[in-house]
Amino acid sequence: MKRFYKISESFVQELLQSAALKCQKWPLSSCFPHLTQISTQHCAPKYNVFLNFRGRDTRQTFVHYLYEALRSKGIIAFRDDKSVNKGEPIRRELFHAIEECRIAIVILSENYAASEWCLEELVKIMKCKKRLTIFPVFYDVCPSEVRNLRGSFCRAFAEHEKNYENKPSKVKTWKKALSEAAGISGFDLSTFNGDEKKCIEDITEEVCKKLEAIKREKQKPKLRQGMATKAKSDLTGAAAGWASPPYYPHQSLQTIEPYIRETKASAYSLDVG
């Protein structure tokens, strides 16, 4: 029984690019301006999880044990005290780590909002929320206090407003990010009756589940690759043909393009049965 596989344009582009490299005369961008350039770099992320926290509140306690729990499961977490390379610009290093991670754990504690750096990290995290799973942790603070900026959070922002009297938009951005983060379902230490070990175990379990789900999603395209093996072989042969006699690199694009269009059109109904 015959099956038909629809080849994506980016797939065709990859093959055309290999032909262009053989020719060394006609770049892909000039031949096919309607196709966008694809990246050939597929580097594995250095970190899985980004830890955003106020050091004076949790570095030596909760964050330390959470970091070790994640590491025991083979999960590489970024925390600024150990993970920033010496000599690297700190802001760039931290923001790059946020961009490459798939999960951010935001540990909201008593003095969290007093740290401008914590708030800057949080703004970046919220900007990446479409591709980043965010787990807020309410460490000895009430979620409603954070959302509504009461208590220590109110005092911290009163200080920020004085310090940034000429930049009110900056403080407004911090407030918005904090309010949004506090509105996400997360982990409240008070619901664990102060049992930090149990809280950390639950966080680690959720992180493992999420990373496993992400891994499964990434594997789905690989399962479909086998169906296109013959299709790829056919197209690769065709692409090589464009760069071989009688279609020499010095020939005009007008001579080559009819063959490209013909093969590209057939790529949408290749027999892979």
C-alpha cells in the first residue's frame, strides 16, 4: 500500500543548500529569496533549570538543598553563586542562562523585592514565559502579600520608587513581573507545615515530570523521520544532480531553475511506501 508524505519547505531548503555548497557559485539566498535561512547549530543546553532567589534569605538553606536535590536527579540548575564564569559579564551570562533553560524556579522570600537584581532576572524570566515553565515558591511569605505588594514587598517598592524617581517605568515593570509571577500556581511552604524537605521533594518531582514531557515532545519529529528516508534519498539525489554535469555551476540560473522547480513540486507527493 502506498503512502504519501508531505515534505516541508525547510526540508527542501536543506537539500538545496547542500547543492549550493557543491556549486560554490550560486548562493541559496540569491537563488531562493523566498526561503529563510535555517540554523545548522543544534547545541544541547548547558542548564535545565534557572534558580531565581534572594541570596541573603535562602542561599545557604532552601536553595542549597534544592540545588543538590535537582543535581541528584541529573538535573543541571543555574544559580548565580556557582554558575557564573569568572571574567564573564554577569548580566549577559545570567540572561543567557534564562534563555536556554526550560524551567525557572522563582523563590519569593521576605527580602526578595529589595533586590533590584532579583527583579531584573524576574522581568527577563517573564519575557520568556511562552517557552519557559515557571514555578514560583512562596518561602515564608503569603502569596497574596506578593501579588498585592503588601508587607515587606510594599516597603521595598516604596524604596525603589524613591531611588528611581526619574525612571517610574522601571519600577512599574518590576511590579508587573512580580504580580504576574505570584499569580502562577506554585509551591507555598506554609502548605507543607514548614517542612522544607517535603517541599523540595515535590518541586524536584514536578521538574522531573516537566523535563520528561519536554523530552518526549522533542522525540516526536524523530519518529517521523523514518517515514521520509526514501523521500530524502530521492531529493538528495536530485540536489546532487543540479550540481553535476550537465548542470555546471557556471550555467545561468535560468538553465537550472526549471529542474529545481520540477523536483521541489514533486517533493509534496513522494511515494515512501
